Amino acid sequence: MCGGCSAAAAHRELDVLLADVLARLPDNHRDVLIFRHLENLPHEEIATRMNRSPGADRMLWVRALAVLRDACGKELVEPSGGAR
């Protein structure tokens, strides 16, 4: 397999891992991460959409990032679907 092919395959595998981990997060954590990182919304807009204050949104975002990092780390060490 060519170097670019294996890099593309690894990227796809990480995309699947991220999607799996996001799907298992609590709804509010998943929503704030998607709004912030995929839709590139500012905290003020996210707060409005989620019926929260901007400060509460920022705290939720920080907690969601910590949960995401922890979940991704566990998946990389102990994948739920078997050995990777």
C-alpha cells in the first residue's frame, strides 16, 4: 500500500473513532462540540441555541472537551470493537 493510501486509511479510521465516541457522549456535550468545532459557531450563538448563558456554555464546552479527550484516549488504548 502506498504511503498516502495508508495515511488516508488511518485518517478514515480516526474519523470513525471520533464519530463513535461523539455518539456516546451526553447530548449536551455532543451538541456544544458540534456547534463549536464543526459549525464554527461563537460561544454567544451556541449559548442562545442551547438556552444557556455564554459563561455556562464555555464551562460546558470545557467539560465536554475533557470527556471527549478521556473517551478517545480509552478507545485508542482499549477499543470497544476489538484489537486495532
